[in-house]
Amino acid sequence: MSPTVPALPASVDRFVGRGREIAEVDQALRRARLVNVTGPGGAGKTRLALEIARRRARKSSSVFLVDLSAISEEHQVPAAFADAVGVAAASPDAVPDVVRVLAGTSGLLVVDNCEHVVEAVTPALTALLEGCPKLRVLATSRQTLRIPGETVCPLGALFSDEAVRLFVERAQAVRPDALSGSEAAVEEICSRLEGLPLALELAAARVSVLSPTTILSRLRGQIDVLEGGGREGPARHHSLRDTIEWSVDLLSRREREGFTRLAVFPGSFSLEAAAAVAGVDLDVLDSLVTKSLVSTVAATGDELRYRLLDTLRSYARERLLAGGQEDELREGHLRFFVTRAEAAHGSGALGGCESEVRALCEELDNLRLALAWSVDHDPQAGLQLIGTTREVWFRRAQTEGRAWAARLLELHCDPDRARALGLLGAGQLAVADQDHTAARSWLLESIEVADRLEETEILAAACHRLGVSSMLSRDVEEAERNLARSVELFGGLEQAQGVGRGLGILGMVRLNRGDLPGAEQMLTEALATLRGCGDTWGQGQVLMGLGQAAKSAGEAAPALDLLSQAVTLLARAGDVTILGVALVSLAALKTPEDPRRALRLAGAAVGCRERVGGRYPPATREELEVVRSSCAEALGAEVAEAEWEAGLALNPADSAALVAGRPVRPEPSALTARQLEVARLVADGLTNAQIARELHLSERTVENHVFNSLTQLGLHNRVQLATWVTERGLR
């Protein structure tokens, strides 16, 4: 009699999303014989593996499931393999019997939940792979198996639209009317839970007694609200806490301590910071990454960064507080970032060392945390930090940076170096906000303190910023006086960046005076100086000035070229402020011949600036209004609004691509959940009228969603939109 092979478990609810991940795993199984789907607890590894298995089984493929979730001892693993293929285990090691049964099989063996018995799973799979040459293995685990030939497929968060769909489906199954009028709260819940499927399902189960708004309010730093869902599946999936504790209990003592201490970081962190602040060395960090408790994050530089999912961090922080370690770690965290910022600032350059500034831009969440600690514990160190990271705040969060500086200046009034730095930072950010009264007050005090302390670098930088403020205030004489002093001081320090940037602003002062030949001469000299010292941001600013000079002279072609070069460099430097001015100037030049592109450029300038705060100078704001009104007249209100909205969504890199004529192709997350829903139905072949009936929308609303999606993705028709959806596995 043939052995009886257990059937795959039937799905109790609909599988949502993961089209791209299924395609990636299928492709990996074609290339490799062992594919391991890894990820944190609750990521949906089992659901994904079973969905792939069911699809293969429907095609008459041989599929076997080894479910290790209920196995508590490693010696039970061989028997679990035997049960999966219908073999009665006649000895403690039944693996050879399993190999004999599967030796000629070309099917798929799914081995689920390997992490807690990995020492027994590894030799079993090795034997199967060696003895069954046609067999493919799909494993799921919270860690890699480290078997030769293993291909690892990390399973991350659901895309934002998939997360919303999952939450909505599960919530409506609990209470059909639970989500009426709660779209914003649902999207925020999905964002807060970072697209983690188990967390979303547990939260959705709570709509039986709580509104989405109440669920959202209870999610802030609490994980116990995420429990009490359905009772099917293993006990560890009945609450998020149980799932996390299952993973943490499998760690060694050093790994548990490291995991707990990493909760000091509010977001991503570097390898250096993990070691210096949390005492987590490379071996421990590697193990935590391998076991899916720490995620790797792509960074703008060459080095990887790391982070804990918010749900994992909430649990780790509970452990941190219970152990009484948080104060010590927060103090060390502040000291580390003060030292790091001083190193970036220590070059004496006006804007700091460019590569270090870019690296510090990755640390915005850590800077916020360090500043918050300094407010209550060490305002002097906080002023030191806000002053030495002023370029980071200028590029990423001007309004917020100014608020931190102002608050700390109220707390630390001693006329020392830290206050001089804080005043400089506050003044620079006030200039960016066009608040020249406040900027002048702060910068004059910074000059006074720095002069008395003989802090020449701070003095030179404060004179420069005061000169910029005076230029923007149209006080030409004071601007020239302060900028000349700044250039002289930076020259004495042999600091070419400060000299070049000062000459660039002096060139802009001459341009404002109407002295075009003098402006071009000064700006050209500045550009040569800044190229000599490799200052990307400074070159971008000066090229913007040269472009505006050419525009003022009526030389459109040179102006377009110079402004385009400026945008490329400024986007590369991560700038928004000067980039936006260049984009508006380009938009004004493009308005007569290409009003669509002009509106997108103008919208990009506004969108980028809104995300960091601050305001453009009056002349730029006036030019924006002229561009917008002229383009609306040429295109009509509806088309103009769509182009403007598309521009608002662009980041600096997208804006540079648009200027260069390269296609801007955002990822699916660039579309709203509703736009993606409409796009899927377009791909299914539905007309606008049919989509409107399906989604209970007006046909005009559907038309707008289709038009905006095409605009944002740089596509031209419904066929291209359907292809875009299909290629990304989003149907």
C-alpha cells in the first residue's frame, strides 16, 4: 500500500498581496534547489510559502509540507520529515527513509519554521539535497540555515497599498461597517505597523470593539493592544508579544543584551554607533541580522545601516527600561553624536566636510533623540550639537532645527563656544525662513561671542550668514561689508570653501545691483575656487547664480544649461533650498514652450521646500505665482492642477531626472492606495464606468485617478498603466 501523504492545509481567508515576492521566490526556485524565506516573526513567511505550495499543487506538482512549528525538541525533527512524506519512522533517524522515498521526486518540499531546531534541520536538508537530485526545498526561518547552495529571500513589509488592503479585508470580516469614514486612520495604522502582516491582522481584529482612531491612539509605544486575534495557528501568533518573545528566547545571553541595548536608537544606526553607544560588536550584530531581529537598510553612502522594526523596538525598550539602562545609554548616545558632529565641523569649512555632512543627514532621527535628551540634561551639549549639525537641518528640516536651537538658547545663556555655535545655527536657519530680524539678532551675538573667544571659524561663518541675510533684505552695503570680512577670515584660515562661497554671494549681490559683468566675473572666480576644493553644494549655488545672470541678460539657452547643471549638483548634495530657486527659474524659462513641464518643475520646488520647512525669498515666490497662473491659462485648470500635483510629489533626485529629460519612474508606494486600486482594475480591463461602479466612486473621480497615476508615473495611456501594474506583480 502506498504511503499516505498529508494534504496541504486549506486557507481560511484570502491571501492578500505579495505578488512580487511570490514571483521572486518562484524565480529563485528555478535557479536554486534550496530557497530560504527569512524575516521577522509575523512577516508572513508561512503564508507565503503555503501560497506558493498550493499554486504548485494545483498544477499537479508533488508538494510535501514539513511543519516544525509544534516541534519542541531537535530529536523530533526526523520524524516530522517522515510524517510529511507518509513514512512510518522506524528509527530515531528517519531521514535516510525519507531520502529513499523522495530520491526520484521532482517536487517541492516545504520546511516551515526552522529557526528553533536549526541544528537538526541543517543535516536533514543536506542529506535530502544530496540524495534527491530533482527535489526543490522551500524553507522558512527567522534566520539563515548556512547550507551550501542556499538562496536567501528576505521577506520585508507589505507595500503600503497591500497593507491597507489586508487591514481592510480582515477588519470588514470582523465588522462590515467598521471602517466607514476612517480612511486616514487606517492608512496611519498601516504605516505605524510598518506593513507587518501579523500586526495588521491583530490590529484589524480589534475593530470588533474599537474604532480605527482608537486603535491608532493605543498603538503609540504599546504592543499589548496587538493580541486577541483568531485562535487558529500556533500560540505564539496569538499576540505580537508572544511572537517576539519566541524569537528573543532563542538568542544567546550576549545577543539578548545587544538586542535590548539597540533600542536606544529611534531609527536606523551605523555599525560604528552600534558598537560605541550600545556595545554591540560585529559578531552580535551579524547574528541579530541573521535571525531577523535587526534589518539592514540601504543608505546613500557605501556603508549599510541597521534598524529594529518599531514593534521590535517597543519590546526591546520595555526590556531596556526594566533593566534600568536607558539613562546611561541616552547619555552615551548624546556624547557619541556630539563627537561625530564636531569631527564633521572640525575641518573649518563653512558647510563642514561634505561627505560627513551627507553621512550625518542619515542620522536625523538620532540627532532628534540626542537633542531631546540634552534639553533636560545638558543644554550646553545640545547647543554644541545643533550648531555643528546646522547644515543637516538646513538640508533636511529647517523649521524644526530652528525650533531646537531657539529652545536650547533659552536654556544655556553662558557666552561660551557652545552658545556661539547655537546662535550661528539658529541664525542660519532663520535666514532660510526669511526671518531676517531674528537672524540678525542671533548672528550679531554669535559674532560678538566668537570674536571675544577668538573662535575664528565660527566668526567667519557668522559673518557669511549675516551677509546672506543682508543680501536677501536688499541691504547691499552691509551685505558686501560682512561678506568681505568673511572672505578675508576664511582666506586667513586657508579655507577655500568659505572663500568660494563668500565670493559667490558677493556675485549675487552685484547681480541684484544690476552689475551683470561684475556679477559674472565674481561668480566665475567663485566657481573656479569651489571646483578646486570639490565643494558640490557650493558649485551648485554658484551655477544657479550664473544661470540667473544669463536669464537676466536675456540669454535663454546658456541660462537653461547653467541652471540644469546647478540642479544636478544640488540634488546630488541633497539640497532643497537653492535647488528650489533653480527649479523655479527653469520653470519660468520653460513656461512659453512647455507649460506642462514648467508646472511640474514649479510644483517640485514647492513640494521639496514644504518637506524641509522654510520659505523662498520674495522674488522666487513672485516668480512661482507667475509661472502657475500663466501655465494654468495655457493648459486649463484641471490639467494644470494635475501637473502641479505630480510635481509636488517629486524629490530632489526625481526633479533632477525631470530636468535632464530622464524618465521619472516612482515605485508603487509613490501612488496612493486608491490610485493603485484603480490601476489594478485598469489592468483587469475595466472601463472607467465599470471601475466607478466597483469602487462606489463617480466616473469623474476615476478619470482623475487614472490621469494622475499616468502623470506621476510618466506614462501616456491605459495600456502602459496596465503593463506597469502587471510587470510589478501588483494584480
